[in-house]
Amino acid sequence: MPETTPNLAVRGPGFRTFTAWTVLFMVGLRIAIGWHFFYEGLWKLMEPDWTATGYLVASAGPLRPIFTGMVKDPDGLERMTRESILRRIDERYAKLVRHYGITDEQRRDRTEGGKTVPGLDAFVEARKAEAAKIFEDPDFLRQKADYEKFLGEVRAMEASGNWPPYDLERWQAAQRKKAQARADLLARVEAPLRAIDAQVNAVLDPKTQLSRGKPRPDASQTEWIDWANMIALTAVGACLMLGLFTRLACLGAAGLLAMYYLAMPPWPGLPQAPDAEGHYLIVNKNLIELVAVLMIATTRIGCWAGLDAFLSALCRRRKCPRPPVAPGEEAPAQVGRSQ
């Protein structure tokens, strides 16, 4: 009888093989991305002056009209009107009065050394009169007319159908010129508004009023977008770190990263993002992190080391309850399903 040798088939590792190191680093990747999102959102929540207005106004690429359309007054023309500045002066003064608890004595005129010292009410009225005179100044009216004319030229460039409408350097120069002109005009119009804060601080009591801290700044041009962005970043980051609703959190993170990427895409022929830390071509950090969160969304990383494991076990227990045990019988052993 011939001797037979068993044919032992050796099966190599498949695509679904995960080692302990794979699990460790994938969980670490999930937590690292979660911390990045969580701290970014938390930092923005703690910064009272943070706003996404500048980022949206400076956006580039074919979706620029969509992002700039999220800003109430991207060109500042509404804030350069007489009615707007007078209304904002009244609103700011009312906010300061409520926040600091300014008394009637501080608001009314008083006599010191035989001289009448104007109170805060009189000071505010003087600033409103000063603001109204700005819109009667021929030099200001000329500067504003030149700015509006230049805005029309820029809009014509953007509506030409080509991106960029002409060479990149001239386009960047036009954007810088527009931003500088807008800043100069707004600084001149809002000077009386800024003076109110300084005068109020000069008359406040250091112990009972100044100790309350600064009030929240006035509403930005993108207030609801700012809050939505901050809350989304913080919530997505917390869920990724905890492994809670991991796949849903990954989809939320992917949506945020896609918007960040498309707001300032590193594509040829487009200006570089002003706060870019390096030089990119098509691929930047937002796109890399976007691919990473989509990869996490296709795995069970939340169940490997996260709260999703408890939720999954709870759902299975509700779907497959234990059968009733008759008296004198032993309960069947529960066979756990590997993750």
C-alpha cells in the first residue's frame, strides 16, 4: 500500500484579518481625531470674539458664492449706513447698561468744581451726532462711492464664468484691495461706537462693576453658523473619543471636513488659504482627515473600545431575550458573538 502524505493547505491572511496592533492603532486614530475636533470646538466656545465671518468671506473656488452668501453683510455696505450705526450705538449702550448695572448717577450729568460733567447718556448722544456727521463728509462719501464702484468691477469678474476670472496675482491683489477698503471705511464709521466702550469703562466702579468682566461682543455676521460649527465640532469630537454613535459621528465629521475643504480648496489656479501651515496641491490635511473618518465609519472601531459595544449588547439582548427556564432545568449557556 503506497504511503500517502496529507495535503495540508496553508491559508494566508485575508483582507478581514485584524491583529491586536491594527485594533490598537485604529482605536488610537479614532480618539486622536476625536480630540482634534473636541478641542477645536471647545476653544471656539471659550473665545467670545471667534467668528467664521473672515473665513467665509475669504473663501475661493467655484463654491465661493455659496459660502459668501452665508454672511449677512460680506461687503460691509449695510453697516456703512447712517441708520445702521445709530441703531448699533443704541443697542451697544443698552447692553453695557444691563451688563454692568450702570446707575442713574452715572448716566446723568453732574457738577464737579463748579463745572458740568456730562454723564454717559450725554456722551452717547454726542457720539450719535458725530456718527451722523460722518455721512455728510464729502471725503467719506467719495471713498464710499469708489468702494462701491470697485465692488461692481469685482462682481463682474466673478460673474464672467471663468475661475479665476484672470491671472491669480491680479485676483489676489483685487481681494486685498477690497478687504483694505472695507476695513478703512468701517473703522471710520464705527469709531463713535468704539468710543462708547472706553468711556463706560472709565466711569465704572472697579469692585462692583468692572469685576463682572466684559460683556459678550455684538452678534457677528454669521452668528448662527458660528454656533452650529462650534457645537458640531464639540459633539462630534466627544462622540469619537467615547466611541459613542461612532458611525454617525464620522459622517458628521466628514460633512464638516468637506465644507472646510471646499471653502478653500488647494486646487491649481486658486489662491492659497491665508492660514495654511504648508504648501498643498489638491490634497491637504482636511482631505486626509476626511478619508480617515470615512475609513473609521466602515469599521466597528466604536465597538472595539467604546460605548458602542454596550449599546450593541443592549440591542442584541432586547432582540433576543433569554427563553424562559422551567423549574429544575439549567439556563442555557450564552454564546457571545465575537466583534
